[in-house]
Amino acid sequence: MPSDAKILIVDDHEDTLYALESALAPLGYQVARATSGDEALKEVLRGQVGLLLLDVRMPGVSGLDVVRYMRRVEQTQHIPIILLTGFGPDAELTSTAFGLGVADLVMKPIDPWALRTKVRYLFDSHRRHRALEEELRELRAQAKDAGPRGAGPVLPRPDTRFPVQREPRNGTLEQGRTP
């Protein structure tokens, strides 16, 4: 994930967007906003989103519709999503949300401290995961380029400057002997 990845907050109410931006400001992350599900999907598909804070109920494309779409697209299926709802506990919503693989379902009004804690953990974990994936891709490319075709990666030879010490049957190391 690029270092310029951002947190996308999505809500159809301007005051909620402002409150969420204010709550996240102390973290120092780049934050973008969207006011609809369609707008959120366009932003996510641009590829710079590392976490999504998403209102469940919006006119047009709902938050759950956005999640369903994102989970079907390889590019977006691993982006952590925190769903936000102002309609209180709902067992069906909870079951559906977690069934779709959201990271959390948070009730409004939102506790800023708890939100920052969750966002920091999820965003940083996602960034670390993406960095490891990139490193793995680079290592695979190097291994592929290093050896003859079909021979696999070229592994370094063991250091032969130091003799290998073997453990004798009585359990003590033999001094000064090389194999």
C-alpha cells in the first residue's frame, strides 16, 4: 500500500463527517470524505484507501452494498471496514456485517477515543500487511531472476570458513576437531 494511503470516511450527513474528521485528526493520518456509496466506491477503486469508515444507511447505495461490492473485487477485498450505524443494536445487521467480513460495527454517537484506538490498530495493521506483501513480491521476482529457468532460487552457500562442530554421543562438544 502506498505511503500516501488514506482513511476514507463515508456518511450522507455533513455534521457526522466533520465529527469523524475531528475525532481522527490527532492520529495525523490523511483523511478523505465521501457523501454517498457511489462516491465511496469510486474513491476506493482509485487504490489509495487503507481503511474505510462507512455509514450503513445512506440513500442510494447503502454501506452494506459498498461492502458487498468491495469483497467481490480482488483490489479492495482486504481493505478493513468499520461500519457506523445510528439505529441502535440490530442482530440481523450485525450478523450480515460480520458475515461480509467487516472489522467492526460501531454505534453512533461514537466515542472518539475508542474510534481512534480501533482506527490506529486496523490502519497500521493493514499497512504492515501490504508492505509484507510487496516485499514478498519483490523477493519472488528476485528468486525467479536469480536462477536458471526451472532450477528455482539460488541459495547462498554455507560459510565454510568455520568448521561444523558435531555433538558426540556423550553430550559434550569435541574441541579442536573438524568433521
